[in-house]
Amino acid sequence: QTLVTTNTFSADFSAPVSTITTPLDGTSPEALPQVVGTAADVGASGMNRVYVAYYRASGTKKWWSSVTKDWTLNDAPSPPAPNVDAAYWVQASTNNLTPVSWFTTGASTPTFISGVNYQVVVVAEDKGLNRESVPSAVNGRNRIQFTFTQPQPRSLIQGPANNAHFTPAAVLINGTANDPTDWLEMRIKDVTAADSHLAWDPTPITGGW
């Protein structure tokens, strides 16, 4: 009598594909609380991990170290693979969607300086341990370059609402500004007469319309 035991398995010899969606290549973000993207497995095993590396591409060119949390790793066209030197890489947070969404934030991202060019490099790994090749140049997909930019000052009038009607004593002018350390100017105009707009002068005693 011959006993036969069978197991079913899937072979996966294809590396997954990762994409960076925030920031986009060639952009100049004013804030970057997260680096975000997707990854999809081409084979049957499913996604395992996503690794992210950061490169300072202007000034003193360096790779960011996940150990020292600073730009301390020597300049090179591309970082070594995650299994060769893990200091170049952070492991992104992932979910179980298809494709997998991933992100890095907080201690897993550098402090970006205005006016400096940076690159983000991503490689994905599936459960069969097939790993995406590390790109040696910007390709707009899993290696992108951006210029971090100082936020432009912006103000917003919250009250009174546009075209609202009030008695003088009931008017409260308020709003917001994205940089409260800078000064803010406000100008009030009387536009009742279409051909003769008047601006308010707040100078004590001599001021007025």
C-alpha cells in the first residue's frame, strides 16, 4: 500500500512595485508631516514590508541615518539594500489594502529645511522575500526629488461674513493667520460711494475716514 501526501503551494519569483504619492516628484511642499505611497505585489505571496530612505541632494549631500536621526551617512548614488545596511532605511507603516498603503511620519522622517533639495527612495518586499531593486536615479515613481519650501504667510477673514449687515456696535472683525510670529496689517474701506472709496485712518484724534 502506498500513502500519498500532497501539499499545495504557490511560487513567487517577482518583486513587488512601490510608488511614492506624497510628495510628488518635482514639487515644492511647504509642509510634509508624512511621506505616503502604495505598494503592490506582482506575484502571489503578498506584501511583507516597505523600506524608505532619504537623501539630501543639495548642499552637503548625505543620506539620512535611521540610527542617529541625522544626515550622517556618506554620499553615494544609491543606498545599500536594507538587508546590507539597515541604517539607511526606515520601515514604513503599512495596512492590508490592495494595493498596500504605506507612510512614514514622526521619528521616521527627517527635519526638512527650506530651500534644500531632497530625495525619497522606496523599495518593497513581498512575503516570498523578493525585494524591489534600489533605484540609482530619480524615476518619478519609487525615487523622487522635491524642494522643501518655507510656508508663505496667509491670512483669512472669518468675520464679519461677506456682504453681511451689522450695526456699528455689533461688528467684530476677526480671522486667522498661519504665522502668528509675523505682523499683520488690516485696512478698512468704506465703499458706499462707488466713485469715492474711503479708507479708515486709525490715528488717534486726527484719524477717521
